[in-house]
Amino acid sequence: MSFLCTVLSEKNLSERKHIMSQSIKSFILPLAMLIGGVFYGFFSQIAVAIPYFIFAMLFLTFCRLSPREVRLHRLHAVLLLIQIGGGLALYYALAFLNVTVAEGVFMCVLAPTAMAATVITGMLGGNAGFMATYTLISNVGMAVLAPAVFALLGKQEGLSFAQTFLYVCRQLAPMLVLPLAVAWGLRWIAPKVHQAIAAKSRLTFYIWALSLTSITGRTVRFLIEQPNPDYRTETVIALLALVVCLAQFKSGKALGSRWGDRIATGQAMGQKNTILAIWMAQSYLNPIASVGPASYVLWQNIVNSYQIWLKGHRERQALKKNAEEAKNLAREKNNV
């Protein structure tokens, strides 16, 4: 009995440290956004480093991901159809009211899954292999399908299919394909080095916080320095982006519950590659439409912060329950 109490006590201490770490992390993301917004002049200037931040995050994430975990799934095709079909449906539903608003909302759905979604999925305990595979499919799929989609809307302005495809490939290859290739190459060529790097995978969260600070600074700078602002339209787009963000996370989790992958599916639908979406909006649509994905940066990271906090809260509740069990065992021992 004494040994059992000791084991439970050590387990509770370990869990308490883990939960404290999760609690701190739940406040880091909002703080990162606040700092980026207040000091946007500085942090917007380091936005050029975002591709390197993403490379580092994905490299560390893929180091702990076995190639055997990356498998194609029918749900990947369903998600891609929702991403394209849902975006077009919302566009045509809103276009008769305000085309610019419709374009902003459209981009919030059409945008592919964020390359950092794998990081958050892993933190939340989701299937990182499923998420990594869909991140590849979603982004590369957009490289191929985006020109056709924008041509359908009649918004293509001077860029050919080949130019768009090559531009997106140049963005994605260094940030997404190369980290995967290097991580898995190390797994086979230098397994000890690979294991050492994989042990440091917790650094992905802090790199993500730094990149979030820079992205927020870039967004605030865009909103402040844009020429000929239309604040009414921008406010409507930002609020609708919030509705779309919440709806995508919610519907993704509902869909994932049916397929047995709730966390990863929720992140796949809700967490977007807003950098690519902003570029596509500015290239093909009314530049004001880019306010949609720009504000989506804020909304999706508030959702992520809440999810991280909620996970820590549930773990704290479990820790309290374990502590009560340990006390009851101690009382039983004293009564014997």
C-alpha cells in the first residue's frame, strides 16, 4: 500500500508539471498576438523569416513522425471537396449582396490547411500523421486547382496557370516538402541525431508563438497602412470571418467524430494557411478581400489558445481526481 501511494504521488507530481506547462502555453499565444499588434512596426519587418519558422516547426514535428503513420484516407478527399465546394457555395450565396464581402469570406474557406496545423494537432493529442498528409494534399491541391477556381469566378488577372503553380510550389517546397525529406532522411541515415532532435520537438510551440507575433504585426500594419480604407466593409468581412472560423472548427470536429479523428479533422478544416490566402486574395480579388484571411489569423489563434487551455483544464481535473484517490488510499492505510 505504501508503495502504491508513492507511485501515485510521483505520478501526480509529473502530471502537475505537465498541466502547469499547458496552462502557461494557453496564455502565450494571446500574448504573442498582443505583442505583435502593439509593436507591429518591428515584428512586421521580420515577417520575411516566417518561411524559416515554418520550416523549423515542421522539421521538428516530422522528426517524431514515422513514415508508416502517413497514409491516404478517404476523409482527405472529403475535406478537399468541402474546402473547394464550400468556398464556392458561400461566394455565390453572398455575391448578390456584396461581391467584396463574398470574396473575403470565400478566401477563409478556400484557403488550404496551415502548415503549422500539424504542430497544434500534436499538442492537442490528435493524429499528426493524418494531419501531415492532409496538409500536403490541401496545399498542393490548391496549387493545382486555385487557377481554375479563380478563372471560374472571372477574377484571374494576368497570371497564367503555370505562373501560379510555380509561385505556390516555390513557397511550399522549402517549407513543407524539404522538412519532411530531411527529417525522414535523418531517420535512416543518422538515427541517433534524429532521436536527439525529436526529443526537442517541444520547441515547435515557441517557434510558432514567435511566428504568430510576426504574422500579427504584419496584419496590423496592413490594416493601418492600406490605401483608401473602407472600414465598414472590412468590419463586416472580419466579423463574417469569425463566424466562418468557428463554423469550420465545429463542423470539422463533428465530421471527425463520425470518422474517428475528431481533433485532426477539426484542425484540418479550421486552421488555415492565411499567408497563402492573403497573397491569393491580393493577386486575384479586390485587395480589401484580404481582410478576411488577415482577420482569420486572429480568430483561429484565439480558438487554438482556447483549445490548449481547455485541454490543460481537463488534465487539471483529472489530476485532482487522482490526488483524491491517493488521499483515500492514505486514509485507508491509516485506518488499517
